[in-house]
Amino acid sequence: MQTMVDSNGVIRIKSKLIMRKDIESLRYPIVLPSKHPILTKLILGKHLELCHAGVQTVMSTLRGKYWILKSRKTVRRVLGEGIICKRFTVRPFTTLSPPLPGDRVKGAQIFEITGDDLYGPLRDGTKS
């Protein structure tokens, strides 16, 4: 890919879609560095505009106008800092299952040892 400077002094890149005649920004997207503060605000703005969309959707939308260096890594970093979306991507807390009691794992005939799992409310037999 070749870079060029337009009449306003903005660095652009020549994409493979040069022959397309309708959208100038798609043919020559603006090159943006990955660690610029304005890029962070641009990514967050597009993320909010797309109702908290994920990395791939934000990247695809921005790709129409901008060529972001290290785009996937940059968008993932910026979206990972958000508190609202972090709440939805957190893994649930897991606990280890306790070992089974000794009488449940010893060798025995079928139905020689049985166990009941309690579920629901226990009633004492009185009407309420």
C-alpha cells in the first residue's frame, strides 16, 4: 500500500478500491497512529453510537474512513477500558465441586446405596 499527502496535508493510503467512483474516503482512507488520544475518543464515540458494539463491528465501521495502524489491538485496548462493557464480558465466578462421600464411590451392587437430593421447600405437613 502506498501513502500520499492530500491537499490539506492529511496522510492517506491508497486502498485496493481505487477504481470505485462513489466514496472518496473509502478509496483513500486517512492514516491514524494507534496511540493518539483523538483516536481513543473516535473509537469510543463510534462504540457508543453503535450501542456498545464489539471490536469487530467498531473496526469495520471505522475502516470506511480511517486506516488505523494496529487496528484490532488498538480497538480492543480502548474497548477493554470501558466499565460498562467490562461488566458484560466478565467471566462468572466458579467454585470447585466437593468430592463425593466415601459410601457413594465404593463398589456396590445396583441400588445397594442410594442418595436423595433435596429440592424445593420442605413442608412439615401442616396446612398454611
